[in-house]
Amino acid sequence: MDTSIFGYEDFVQELSTLILTYPPPFVYIYDPIALRTTISVINKIITDTSGDDEIPSNLDISFANIDAATCFSQRLLFDTILGSLLDLGSDEDVTERWNDSWDSFIHGLRYLHSKKRENSTRDVRFVISIEQAHRLKEKVSESIIPLSRLNELSQIDITIIFISQTQWQDMKPILGASPEPYYIDVKPLIKSDIIKTLSSRFVFISQQALTSSSKYALCYDPSLNQLYTHYITMICDVCFPFIHDIDELAYIAAARWPGFVKPILSSSPPDSDTVFPSEDTRLRLIRLFNPTVTSALESLHPRLTNAADWAAANEPETNILEQSFGQIHSPVTKPGGAGAGTTQQPDAGLSSLPRMTKFILVASYIASTNPPKSDLRMFGRGLDEKKRRRRVMKTQSKAKGPSKVPQHLLGPNPFPIDRMIAILGALLEENDVDSRPPAPEFTIPGEYTDMEVSRVAISSAVMELASMHLLLRTSPPDRIDGPPSFKSAISQDTALALAKQLDIPLNDLLWETP
Amino acid sequence: MPNLDDPSQTSFYIPYAPESESEPENKLQEACIAAYKTSWTKCLHRLKTSIADLYRPTVSSIAHSIQTAYDDALPGLPYPELPFIAVHNVSALFINAVLAQPPGGVILSHLYPSDAPNIATGMKNLISGFLESNLASAKRKSTRHAAHDISLLSWWYTSLQSEPRLLVVMHDLEQFDSSVMQDLLYICSTRIPQLPLIFLVFLASPPTPSFIQSTYPRTTLSRLRVQSFSVQTGRAVLDHILLPAFFSPSIDSDLMLGPAALAGIVDHYTRHDSSLDALITCVQLVHLKHFLVEPLSLLVHPPSELTTDPAYRPILFFLHSRLPPSTPNEPQALLDILTEHHTTFVTKSRSLRLGLTLLRTLHTFLTFRGYKPLHSHSGHVASTLIAALRGQVTREVKALSTYVRKLRNAEVIQDLLDDLHGVFSSLPSAVRELQEDARTKIALLRSAEPGEVDTAEFGEWLAAYIHNLIQPLEQLPLWDIWYTGSSPFPNELINPSTHASLTAGLLRPFDFTLPIPSPLPQSLPPPITTDPPPPLSPTVSDLQAQLELKIKINEAAEEEDGRNATAAAAAAAAGLHNFPDTSILFRRYLDSGKLINIYDWYESFRAVLDVQREERERVRRLRAKGKRKEKGKEKGRRSRTASPTKKGKGKQKAVVDEEIIEGREEDGAGELDDEAWQREVQARFVRALHELDYLGFVKHTGRRVEHVARVVFDVRDEDEEEGTEEE
């Protein structure tokens, strides 16, 4: 975004002063909320300071901004730093590589530095900022110490800035091997600053939209600028208690805006220049759309769907403003559920799985939830052919100690596949007999089920479910001694839904009823 | 021949070699296989066409998303998102369909789970996938960028003349390491939109619960623009495929599926494996089985020299035996009759299929209007088809026609007539001519004034007409050539029960070595002239009786052939000691308790092997003696060698024992022999034990030394029980 961000004035002041005067060799910027925004601010500061000739300084600042997540090897780290420092300079025909060790890297830095000094009349200062610095610890942990001491190692005018969402004490090398950095903690933006920033972006978006071929290009008509400010205020009113990241708020605002202005755009004649709505219309619009922002927040913040699809799926009716207050329905067509707006058929979920796979999933859920010692009581049958289901209702003694957490809250337990197959057999015997094709060759009661549960298709279905991550394999796949063990990976709601499709009374088969 | 004693090899390949070079080529079998291949190719082509029709909308919308991935961005987004097109429920067929026609202006790079064990390798493979696709511009300065550096891709892209989209195709997303994928997606997302990367990922899991949502954190998801597609699966697909591929009146099918085969296919699809690949395999199995077990099936595509080549004589005889006895015995005349019957069959089966289509149209029409003419379960296409093939749709036809009779709204009736007329006009001309009357009737009703159509009469007529069309095909002569009838679906072939097969194999090992009787007539049946003169006008029951007699004769002849083998097997099965070692050990395993003492097990195993050894010794001795006696005296030869088994128990046994003792004394090296034998038994025991262990019958417990736990507790057949008691 090519607009300034309000609320960062102090930060900008502090950092630019440091860079232009006497920077500490090692700066650590900590921002747990809006890292992306902070980084763009820093980039802006440095491009301003290095490119601005107005500033009376005798400094020539070369800047390298790298992302630690993309530099997953030492060579990439060196290549990226040197590459971006080099690009700024005029010298293109450098053939030497400085990427095989720290020594050569520092040589490279010194070489570049001296080269630039030769070409420039001013002092040369290198500034290297590393985004997501905490990733260095995972990928190239041995480079944290030399990076933090780069100034003293290279003996040139160089500043290194770490920018991270975690604090320095969480990634600091042991034994104090790195010097203490100069800390800057970024303050979270306050609501009014966010509203100001987002509103000020309208002009930019408007220019961008009008040049693009998007079908929403008209939504950002310049005359709507003032309405946009009110709109952003509404978005922030609803979402600010939950989200403080300015990018996320902008994301939700972008998704809702086309629907928000649609009634106005469609009611005004196409050739009119100004479509600025009246005060009354604006209030009605905001009252109408306020509830839909919540549903946008619910489905967009966890990215259950993407903004473009959400905007397309939640377009209001064009005549929504004409409807009287009594009849107004919320313009949300689908209340922010999973998969809203995506191109799915209704039957594409778990319900389209084959019947036996559903049985296996339910059996795995039972095996993961019930304790093994309860199986006989749950599924065992007496001689009288009647189910003896002696379920013990847990009576929790309130007085003694902390109460036991129910199993379905603790997560699934692993089980050997044999146990699951046995439960599957019991389920099939109870619930699947009616749907079977006639098989006169099986005469002994239970023989059909016995054959059925040992078929190849069952084993392959288990493996397929494991590959879909609907069952989790807990034993190593290369162990052939003993049965493999699995864990159920479906939720209780899914299990209940599946059981309902199969007519299994799942609630009666669970040891602890939720 | 490989050197079987080579210890460095773990397995050997011994190619099949016919016992003798002069083994006659079986022309009948070849003709059968050729007929199968032709029919199956035709059927596969039809299936593939209807699958392509099914997939087309999804494939084209995926292609559209790829095309517009960077054009359709919502204005005002804070940062560009990486287009991420997730396709759920995919099968190999679908992936082929998508990748068969990649949209223009796109360069592909494929990533498989094994390509990305870590981030460096993953990035390297992703980048090299693009670079290799365009070798001309891949001349890179090798030292400038590392192979896993995304800058290399940027550099390469800027050197291209055109500006293609870069499509990363990821197969089996579930199998990728999620932390590697997070980094990979992050790195790719930092370079857009300068590098127009698009991700197309294939997942086997269903869209809900979403694998992507549950596996990847919000930080990764917020960089992506996930668009979900899902490939059609489930019951509806089956209906969608089966109807046009097998039961459309316009198709020209060689082999019609019978109700039993269809029911088997549907059951396997809905119960076990609802992928279209599995469906195709099932249909292929039905074809294979038909051409394997139906002797006349090669006449689906009669070989050109059928009438001239004497090798085909048996099949002609067999064909003749199926026809009324008055049929001339000339090959050419037989072929003509066959063609005639085929034409009849084709006409009748087309009528049947037309009837089914009309029924279906009627049902769809009524359900679309909000009626519920049939029970929910019989509303499925597949179940209606099965019932119709069995001739059990009278009730459905009646129910549907009742609804038609009660239609009052003139517009609705007009729509119905339009639909029905559409069915008729889509027929191929040959069929249309046959159904000209019905077509004219519907056309007349269509052109009649609205409100003048007598729905009661029309409903009656429609019911009678459909009922007439749907007639069981089993009544036609020689139907079993072109129709699988009630021959069941070979479920055991595609979905065997491992446990049952293993135990059966171990308990009755010899049953598996019996030769499969070929359905093809191997030898000429007795000449037809020897038959008793047929009655002048044979009734149906007479014909059937004759047919049965002939089949019996054939079977008897076949049994005669197979008897030797069966007899050998029966003899082998008489005693446990004739079984393979693993089987012997398994029998003893079944006799034991929950925990098995290895030493006791070994002892019982050795007891059986001792019997085996004695038996062998005796046979050897008897043979040697026989030879000796052959030289000496000719007389007593027969009585001695006649039967080494049970006949003449008492005396014979005594004699045999005597002989063994004699033999041992003669050998004189008994002790040395015994030691070697001991070692052999131990080795065979350990080998058999390991085999059982490998099959999973043995569980090692740390509870007691020298004991293993038994894991299989099966009730054996009673006779089996007795058999072992006798041992």
C-alpha cells in the first residue's frame, strides 16, 4: 500500500533518527500483532532516508531487507544479503562468490563497502533488516551469533535489524554469546489510527480498481470516498475487539464493500457522476449491513473461505433499500458457515463415502473414546441373544479432588487395529444385516460378518482413511510385528452424523455420555 | 535356468515354459480372448465417454479458475494472495482428465510427496520442474543462484519472452509434510504477483471436514486464496454412469449386464469403494468372467474362419446341441441361425433399454414436479434397473402410470409429452422405425389441443407399452451369449477375505492345486446321429430334458478327465503327513491351547514327519522290491504293488513293518541317518514356524519363555476334526 500508516509516528521518528545518526550495531524490533505492517513501515523509512537528498547528511545508506523464512540455508542467506546490497550499487560485473563460509561472506561485505566508498563521495552505511528473525533459530541457528556481531566482525559501518514476532529472549543464544540488542517494541495501533489509515487508502484503491479489469471496478468510484470512511468505522466497530491487525481488517473491509455499495450503485442512474448517498440512506445501509460484518469476520478471519468468494456469495438483493423495515431480512444468504461460497455440491462431504468406510470411521471413534475394558460390556452378548449393555453412568464425586476430564475432551486414544475390527464386526452384526445381499452359503450366525470384516476391502479402506488423515496411524509404518495402531481423527459431531446415517445409536455405545 | 543355490539372490524369476514345444495352440481359447478384447474395448470406450461427460463441468471450471487466477482479484485487498486451487475426492481418472488439456499459456511443474522431504529439496524440484519445461532458456549461470533459490526462478522468468502462468501441480497433498509445505507456500507467496504462481493441489479426502483447514495454520492460510472444487462421487455418479453406458437404447453393446452382475457392481461401489476406477475394474471383471465361463461367448465376435477351420468344430457342435434337434448340422447354416438369433436379441434388448429409459424419464419428470411416485430406495436408478432386468417392475410401472392418469394440468401434460417425445427422437433410426407406432401416438397427442388429451387412456396405454417393452431377456434363444443373466458377480476375486483364504489354504492345501476345468468343449461329443431319434414335434420340456442329458454327458466326460487329478489329491489328503510342512504345523497349532510350548509343538510336528519318512521309505522299498521281483518272479507282482494304503490291512502291515526293519538293517547306517534326519526336521520346523509367524498366526509373548501365544481360534469342520482324530 502506497499510503502512510498513522500511529507509527514515534516509531518512524526513533528509527530514522537512529539510522541517520549513530545507529546501534544490533537492533531488535518486536511486534507481536502486525508484523507485515511494521515491515512495510521500516522499508518506507529506509527508502526515504536513503533516497532522500533533502536530508543534509554525508551518508550513503545501502539497505538489504531479507526474509529469514525464505533463507533456509546459509548459502541462501549470504546470497540474498549480498545480492540485495549489490543491486543498489553500480557495480554489476562482480564475478566472485562470497557464499561458502562466514569468512568469505565478511570479505564480500568489506569488498562491497570499500567499492561503494570509492564510488561515492559520502560515507557508506549498510543496513540489513531480517524479517521473521525467529525462523533463523530453526533453519540456520548457528548464524545468529555472527549476524548479531556483524559490526565488530566486519569492522565496517553496518547495522543489523532483527524484526520478529517473538522476543529476543526466546531466540537468544546461550552463554551471552550475542551482544544485547537495542530494543524497540512496536505499540499496537489504536482504533482511531486504524480507521484513519484505512480510510486514507481509498484514493489509492480507487485508482487501482479503475485501471483493473475487475468486475468490482465501479465499486470504488471516487465520489464514495466519504461513505467509505463511515463504512470503515462500522467495520472497525464490529471487528476491533477481536482483531487488531490492520491487514486483516482491510481484508474484511474489501470483502464486504462491493455488497455494501451495490444498493447505491444500482439505484443511481448509470450516467450520473456522483453517487453520494444521503445521510438517511447511509444510516439505513449501516444498520442493514452491521450484522453481516460479524458473519464476514467469522468466516473470513479463520479463512474458511476467501474474500472474493465470500463477496460473490453474499451479494445483497438490489432492492434491499426499498424494503420496509419490517420485512428486511439480513442480506446474508449463507450465515458464514464452512464452505460458503465455494463450488461444492451438497453431497460431497463425508456422506458420499462408501458405507463400509463410514462404519470404520464410527468404529474407530468408539475405539478411540471408550476404554478397552468396556468393550465386552458394550458389545458382548449373552446366551439369551439379548444385548447386555451395562453401561455405568459415571457419578462424579464432587467433594474429592479435581474431577476427571471426560474422554471426548481429552482427545482420542490410540487403539490396535484388531480391536477396531472387532468393534466393527459388532456394529455390522447389529446394524448392517438388512442391507446385505443374500448369501445362502453362510449358515452359522455371525459367519457373514466374520467373513466381511476380514476382507481385503476393509484393510484397504483403513489404509485409505489413514492417507486421508481421517485415521491417524500411531505405530511406525515399517513395523510388521504386531497389529498397527491408529487414532480416530474425526470429531464427535462428525461421528454422530455418520452414525445417524447408518442408524447406529452411537450415544448408547459410548462409555461416557457427553 | 537360474542358479537356485545362489545365496546372494533373494528371489528368482522362473519364466513359464510349456511342458512340450508341441503343445497344440488352443484356437478356441484364443478366439475367446479375442472376442473378450473386442467387447471390453468397446465397453471401456463407452464408460470413458460417459465419465468424461460427468467430469467435464468440473474440469472446465478448474481450467477457468486457472485462467483467471490473477485477473479476478478483489480490489482493496491488503496484499496479493497466492491462488491455491484445491480439488477434493480426486481419482487418477480425474487427474488425467484435468491434465489432459492444460489451459493455454501455462507452464507446469509437478510435485509429488517424495519430491519434498525437506524445504531445500522441495524448492529445488519445484524450480527445476519449470526450468526443465523450457530447456532453451534454462541455460543458467550455474553459480549465480543456488538450485533451491526462488530468485533463480524469478531470474529465469524474466528471461522468458512471453509471460506464462506458472502452475504448480501437487499430487496427494495429504502426504506432504505440513511444515515443509508451510515454508514452501510462504516462499512462493513472497514473490507474487511478479511470478504468477498458481497452485493446483489434488486431495483424496472429502471437502468437509477440510484437510487444509485442519492441517495448516492461519498464518499460512491467510497468504492463500483457497478455491475448493470437489469431484463428483457417491451414489448419484453411479446412476449417472450406468445409465448411458449400459442402458441407453442408442448404444450398441456386445454384452449386456444381468441383474446379478449389476447388483454385485452396485453393492461393491456403494459398500466398499466408490471410485470410478474400481467401478471400471468391476465391469471388466464381469466381462472376463463371462468370456471365461460361458463356452459359447466367443460367438459374440465369431472368428472369420469359424465355418472352415476344423479347430472350431467343437464349438459348432456345442452350438448345435443348444438348438432344436431339427436344425441342420451345416456350419454355414448354423452361423446364419446364430446371426438371426443375435438380431432378435439386439432388438429385444434395445426395446428393454428403451422401456427403462421411458421409465426413468417418467420418474424424473414426476419427482421434478414434486411427486413421490416410488419409495425412496427404489428411486435410485440402479435399483430400478436391477428390478427391471429381473422382470419385477410391474408395481413401479403401475404406480407411475397412475400418476400420469391423474395429471390434470394441461401444461404439465404437454411437458411430459415433450419429454417422452425427446426420448423417441434421440433414438437411432433403426430403433425408431420399430417403435414408429408409439412415436406417432405421442406426436399426435402433442399436437392435440391442450385439455383434449385423455390422460386416463394415455396412462393405460403407456403402462401397457412400457410393460411390453420390458420383457426378461432369458426367454430368448441363446441369450447366454450376449447377456450375463443371473450369473453372480465374482466378488471373491476383487474382495477376498484374507483370513478365510489363508486358513483354507493351510487346511486344504491340495484343493488349490486342482486344475480349473475349462468350459470349452475339449473333445468332440458323440456324433449326433447316435442320439435317439427326436420326436417329430418336440415340446419345450422334451427339449429341456434332452439338453440336460447332453450337459450331463458333457460333464461326465469332463469329470472323467479331471478324475485322475482329483483322485491323486484325495489320496494325498488322506493323511496329514502328506501335507506341506506349514500346513502340518498349522494343524497342530489348532489343536493346542492358548499358549503353545514350542518344544511340544516341535515334538508333535516331528511325530508327523516321522510317519512321512516311514511312508516314503516304504514306497521306496516297495518299488525297489518290485523291480527285484520283476526280475525274479513275475507272479506275485500284482498283489504286492497294488495298493500301498489301506487295503488288506493286517497282513500287509506286518509285512511292511518287516520290510522296514529289514531295510534298516540292510542300510547299516541308521544312526548317522537319524542324526541327519533330526537336523532336517529341526530346520523344517523352524522354517514352517517362521512362515506362520510371517502370516501373523503367532504372537510372541514375554510372559513365558519357550512359549508363543495363539491368535487364531477357528472352529473347524466336523469331518476335519474326525480326520485328525484318526491320525
